[in-house]
Amino acid sequence: MKRLTLFLLILSFCSLEARAQNWTQFRGPGASGVVEGQPTSVNWNAEKSVNLRWKITVPGLGHSSPIVWGNKIFVTTAVTSAAKDETRYGLFGDVAPVKNDPKHTWKVYAIDKETGKILWERIAYEGVPKVKRHPKSTHADSTPVTDGKYLIALFGSHGLYAYDLNGKLLWKQDLGVLDAGWFYDPDYQWEYGSSPIIYRDLIIIQADVQKDSFIAAYHIKTGKLAWKTPREEISSWGTPTVYEGKTRAELITNGSKAIRGYDPLTGKELWRLTPNSEVTTPTPFVAHDLIYVTSGYRPIQPIYAIRLGASGDITLKDGKDSSEQIAWSKTRGGPYMPTPIVYGDFFYTCSNQGVLTAYNAKTGERIYQERLGGKGGAFTASPIASDGKIYLSSEDGDVFVVKAGPKYELLSTNAVGEVMMATPAISGGLVFVRGVNHLYAFGEAPTKAAKQ
């Protein structure tokens, strides 16, 4: 009996370990950006093949992040034969969309996690884009999501698609034209960027666009609408998050006019918080029973640590930085593009210019502020963490590895050699990095004992 009990405990632990290595959506489990279970590499160099397990070309252009289930990685892209590439990277403030936007082919790929072999590819949609894109954007910005049975891909105005993990199309849903762009001039289209999430048997979509914004849930088995709630919002690009607490589940959204919590089963608004930036991109997430929401578009650059279970209007009174509903807040310091991360006792933000700031996650006390590698750079991808390390990918082609803790310690600067806009994924000790042309798997080679 004791042996059976021990066997069941070991089996249960192995099952939990396997689930922990699935990176199912943008920023992984719960959008936290954190996964544990196996050691991850500190040093690599793509050009010199140091700790490079494999590298494959991903056709087209997509800033969507890779996700992982079991031994499969899934990525999306939009392929075109445009004669002139108008894509630009780096720190600039231009608002005009690309001028030449010809026919595209939207694709979904499944890739073997261990070898990089393409297992299957599917064409979701072909045609001329229904909205234009920003020069730093693509027509495949939304990261797919999976629950291990369904793979959901969202291509903005070009539809919502459900596949099984072997590539069979189960259904598709037209969501209408999702035109997210500059709120001052509707001619400046920047493309849709929010990613879908799964909660129970629902797919939840946040569609903050130029006109008729909404948040909605669709049945995962059929694609049919379950509920839809209008939002008096201008365009935003952040992904919603659902957190199931002790007393209820909360669907949290980052929006320009208000940060809001909803009931994920009905779409009923539970609470709202203002003020916020006019442009919102970072994704909300939960750690230490606090909801972290940030934005960094000047002049309002807030950081909020919101307690679970709030109701009604929880806006702080003038001059206050905390309340019964809000553990702590900052009026400045919120990042513009990268979503922050909580790892252990610390809350980390990375600015577009590569300034890393660490706070006490529970109190908001600033611990340190350092420019990554002493040089910073341009940053769009969000940080991820595992094995006591934080990984920060730059548009300049380097991944900075910082030791987690109260003191800034740069462990390595790893050359990838191409622009990185997508947020990496971690699974099975491997770090999967998507550049604008390739997908890489970085990790130390397994020992002989591990292979046996």
C-alpha cells in the first residue's frame, strides 16, 4: 500500500511538472511570464552556435509569440511578396502606416520542440489586408493560445480560427473589421494586437478599436458567441487576463479610458479604475494576490497593484497612492511596450529604452534602477523568467540575462543577431526566441545521463 501511495505521488508530481512546462498563451501560464521545472541556459550565441539546439526560418512577418504544448511549438505569421519592405525598428515616433500593403497569406505552424522540424502548416486566410499596419507592426501580432485540445489563432480583421493540435480546422469565426489605430486620425491604422485567452470552455477576445470596441467570449467547441459587452474604449493592444481567486474569477483588461474587471462567464463589469495612459499595451497579470496593471504613454505612466475582489469605481482619491482596494501605485514608471514581471518578491519593469527597474512587489518600494548592459537599447518584447534568471530581449539582437533578486547582476548578454519583437517562451529547459526571420531554441546540450 505504501509503495502504491508513493507511486501515485510520483505520478502526480510528474504530471504537474509536465503541465508546468506548457507555455500555453502570450507570456505563458496566467500571462505571468514565469515557468519553473528545469534549469535554463545562461549563455548562448546564435551566430557561433553556442548552446543553439536548433534554428528554423519562419516565412513572412509576425510579432506573435511562440507557445508550447507537449512536444509542439505553435507560431503564426503573415506572408507577402511585397516588393518593398517598409518595416522599421528602433526608437521612433512616426504614426503613419505602411503605404504598400498587397495580398498576404496568414499561416499557422506546428514545430517539433526537440528538433525544430515543421510538423504541419495551415493557411488560415488569403487576401489583401483589411486594415493597414504600423511600420513596427505586422499582420500577425496576436499570439495563439491552446488548452491542449484546441489551438486558437486570431488574425484580427481576418478571423478567429480553431484547430486541433494535428492541424485539423474545426471552425472559423468572422469578428468583423478590427481597426486599431491612432485615435486622433482614423486614417492612421496600426493593426490589431491583443491576443486571445481561454477560460474554461470560452475563448475571450478584447477588441479595443477605432469604433464600437467590445470584449466578448466565444464557445471553444463551436466558435459561437457566448456573451459580448460593449466598451467605451479607444484603441488598445493589451491582452486580457483571467485569474481565478478564492471567491471568484476576475477578467482583467487594460484600457485607455479605464482599467476594468469583469465576470468572465457573463461579461458583467465588476470594477473600474482610472486614470490611465492614452495608449495601453502591457498585459495585466496576478502575483501575490495582487493584480498588476501598467502603462507608459506620457504624460500618464501609472503602475497599479490592485487587490483581488474589488467592486465599483476604485479610483484613488487625489493625493493618495493606496486604498482598501489598491495596495500601492505609482504615477510614473509604467512601461510603454513590455509587460512587467513579478519573480519571487520583486516586480520588474523594462522601459522601451532598456532601463530595468526593480520594486518590492508587495509594497512598491523601489529597489534598484539600471540600464541593461550599461547601454540599454530598444525593447518591445516582454521579459520572461525561470531558474532564478530574467530574460530580456532587445530589438538590437541581444538577450540580456539578469539574476533575479534585490541587486542588479547581469549574468550575460547573448547575441541572437536579428531583431526580436516577439516575447520568448520557455519549456523543458529550452528558451524559444523568435526573431523577425527565424525561431531559435537555446539550451545546454543534455548530458549522457539525461539521454538514457
